[in-house]
Amino acid sequence: MSTAMNFGTKSFQPRPPDKGSFPLDHFGECKRFQEKFMKCLRDNHFENALCRNESKEYLECRMERQLMAQEPLEKLGFRDLIDGKSEVKDKC
């Protein structure tokens, strides 16, 4: 009567993170953009719609440095900022 379990029969295969997960910025390459975005949020009582330009700049920095997957800005919700017009007046 053996009660030993055989854990070696199945192996766990890790997979890359889902979209939206990305590595930390260990070297602070985009820290300036992050701080600018966070300051804008604090100054505007965390109303993120007022800080869309800062958010766009931060995401562009991350994509340029391979800290997140390259995505068209239109797919990230910045189509109006690319066309040069913003629906929300920028206070920052």
C-alpha cells in the first residue's frame, strides 16, 4: 500500500503575463514621466481625465524602453490626443 503521490508526471509551464502586466521600471528610466503624472493627479484631486497627456507620455516612455508591449496609442484610448485635440482641458 503506497500512498506516495507522483508529482513528477505533470510539469508546470509558465506563460508570459497577460496584456496589461509589465515589468517594473527598476532603473527609473521613466521615473520623470511617472512623477509628472502623479503630480498632475494630486493637483487635480485624482481626476485622471485631466492628466491624459501625462499618462500618454508615461506610456510612450515605457513602450520606447521595452517596459511594456508596443501598442498603438489609439488602442490605449489616446486617439483624440494624437489628432492634436483634447476633449478635456489640460490643467497641468
